[in-house]
Amino acid sequence: MLKLGKKISYISIFWFFFYFLIFGLLLNNSFSYLDPDLGWHLKVGEEIVNLKGVPHINNYNYTFAGDWVDHEWLVNLVSYKIFDSFGYISLSIFFALIIVVSLILLNLFIRRYFKKAPEALIAIIQIFGLAASFPHFGVRMQEFSFLFFILELIIIENFLRDRIYKSLFWFLPLFYIWANIHGSFVFGLGILFIFLIVKLLERVVLNTKIKKYFDFNNLISNYNLKIFSLFILGSILVTLITLYGLNLYSFLVSYSNAFYLQVISEWLPQSAFPFNYYQLVYLSFSAAIIVIAYYNLKREELKKINFWHFCLFILLFVAAFKSRRNFPLFFVSSFILLIPLIYSIFEIEKIKTIILRKELKYFLLFAMTITIISNFATLETNNNPFNSYCNDYPCGAVNFLKKESKYNNLNIFNEYNWGGYLIWTHPERKLFIDGRLPQVGYKGHTFIEEYFEFLQKDSGFQNKLDEYDIDLVLLKNNDYQIKARRWEKFLFLLDEQNLNIPHYLRRYLESSPLWEKIYGDEVASVYLRVK
């Protein structure tokens, strides 16, 4: 017979419903768009299965045909196996669960680090941060960076709390797996060095006037600093015994060129229009809490700021403002700093909290249940995304090119954002460019800079096309239009004419007698060189 155990607490039920709600929101976000890079991720995963090893030669471009390192090979392999066996729905569930698990870990982390953390405050900040991070979540390989960064901070915090160096051994499997899954492992290694620097800097700050603002209860000895340094070295060494070895770091050289920060949408700074208002509000809110804390820290009873968490917050605040892609990592660092500060600043422990009546508790659960049901009822799933987002991708043009085999051997110039899609849907054709190698060195600059030379107003279009012996061009049929609201135009002095740059290459092809349009629909056009 089954024996009934303890009653399940209201808080446990609340968190179950809360994370189930988040799971549904993540799925909805996942099916709302198709990541431009998914196609090449899956195709590379398939290549790994066929080769029974990691790829070293770039077989997808007729332009850059040198060696390349797939620093995401393991997640590409796993994603392909899931997609091939169970379809896109299962793949979306897999990536949604990564974020749910990450948020649960973040919840457990803050409640262990700061035991007074109110559940309501945790839930509100997580929903806020999740909404701001949605553009970077979905079926995205970078989600593992979010998870691994949280795990890294948990290991560091355990070491600070217990002073037991054995907990640092977890860095070794963490960074070995991370190095096989995503190139952001380098960011993780950088955090280890920053932690070491911050702990040395604490000793300097202790002798200054600003020491009164910070909590220095977690000072560590020289011996522990040396131990931590050894584990940094060990973490680096385990990344060198991956299948790529030292070549795994080769991609870092290209990131000295910051051109990609100006042209790839998710890498743009927060100051670029159109703005991500959720992220801007979250960043502003976080900065406001720090300012309020500064003016309130004279009160002795107020909890001081953890110096390590503060330095991490500042570092990632700047990184998130410089590039939107860094926002999810900032969300993690801000979460562990803001919860204790908000609790302390607003004296939540002194507020006579109105305990929810039983009826109101049930109403909250009922409201979440209705929201969950509504979310799943309106969820539009699909198991073949490459035929389901034809308003954004050239489905018709690809079908046309597949049928017209006489064009198979012609070099094609393609839109950058369509490269990954084409690699999966039309793998027989080598492309000009795709999302794998925008930063690789090419002809004295980066590959993506070479691509943009075709799109400049004063570009010698025909000379560039002749340079690569290009006979086919696949372009968007309409210019991407950035539209500002009236209040945005007034408040930010925006001029839509300056926001929208015409597609000069398409204009040239439309007017040139050397080219003819052989296919066109609402999304894409195909141009052929007239012989």
C-alpha cells in the first residue's frame, strides 16, 4: 500500500506552477521564430555523425575553404540526434528545460546564500529577467552559457562559504564539458581570473574610505588564493585535452576586430535602435537599486554590499550595455546582488506582511493554472520549422533552385541571415557566407566585412561579383523597415530615413542589363547573370 507522507507545502506547489508557467512561456517563445543559425548547427551535427569525428574542413562555402573549428560540436551533435529522432518539438522542449533548470538552480543558489530571500521577490525578478532575455532564448546553443555560468558561480560560492578546496574539483568537468559545447567557456575562464583579482583587490579596498560600503566577511587567505590559482590552471588544461586541443582557442584571434558589434543584431549595443525596452528597464532598475543602496549604506543595520558580487555586477552591466547578447549573463550577476539589497533597503523584514488568506492563495494558483492552460492552448507548434517560417526565409526560392538543376554549379551570393537555413535545406550548394564564421580573418579583414562590401552604396557591384565569379544572387525581396513610433521620433530625435538603408545590391541587379530576375515572391528574389 502507498503511504501518505508529509503534506506538500503551499510554497512547493507555488514553485511547481511557477516553473511550469515559465516552461510554457519559453516554448511559446521558441516557436515564435526560427534561429537563423539552426540549419548549420543541425547539418554540422549530421556531419559529425557521418564522419564519426569533429569537422576540421569547411565544406559549406566556396569562398573561405580553409580549416575551421566547431567549438559547439557536442551540442550540435546532441541537437541533431534529438531533431532527427524526435523532431523540432522535442528539440524545443530540450532547450526550454535548460533555462527552467538554470532558473531553478539560481533560485536555490540565492536561497542558500541569502536565507531570508522572499519567494515573491525571487519570482518577480526571475520573470522580469526572463522577459528581457527572451530574444536570446529559444533553440539557441548559447543557452548553455547561461547554465554553466550559474554552475560556475555556485562552485565559487561553495568555496567561499566552506573554504573546502575539494569543491573546486567541480571546475574540471564543468570546463571540459563547456569547452566542447560552446566557445563562451573562455568567458567562464575569464570569470575565474576576475574572481582572483577581486579577492586581491579587496585587501586594497580595506585600507580605503569606501570599505564602509562593502561586506568583507569572505576574505580568503593567501593559501586559498594559491589553491584557487591551481584550479584555474587545471581548468585551462582540461580545455586543451578536447578533440580540438589548442586549436580550440584559434577563434579568439578574430574577436579583436569589433565590426560584428555594429552589424549583427543581437550583438548591437543597447543604444542601437530599435531598443529592447525590457532590457533597458531592467538595466535602469538595477542601476537605481545600486544608487539607492549607496545613499542608504550609512545605516548600520543595512546589509553591506558583497564586494565580489558588486564587481561582477559592474563588469557585466557594462558588457550588457555594450552588447545585448551579454544581457542573460548580466541577469544572473544582478540577481544574486539585487535580492539581498532590495530586501535590506526596503526593510522587508520590518514590514508587517499581510499573510495571504487561504482563499487568495488558491486564487493565485488558480490564476497561474488558467495562464498555463491558455498558454499551451494557444501554442502553435511545428515539427518541421524549415517549412513553417516562410515569411522570413526563402522557402519558395529554395524549391525553385532545387528544381532547376542547371544552376547547381553556379556560384551564388546569399543573404548572411539565410546562410544557416540554406545549409540545411539546400546542402548540395556551397554558399558565399553563413553564420559560422563571420569573424574569421579573410582578405585583410573579417569575412563579414567582405560580405558587407557587396552592400555598400558606392561598391563596385559588378567588379565584386566578377571577383568571385558569381552567377546567381539570392536576396530579400524587400528592405527591412525599422519603424519608429511618434513618441520615439520626438523623444530620441529619430529620422526613419537614417534608420533604413536601401538594399543597394538589389537595386543594381534590378537595373543592370547584365542580370535578370528568374524568380521572385514576397520574400526572396533570384537573379541570374546574363551570358
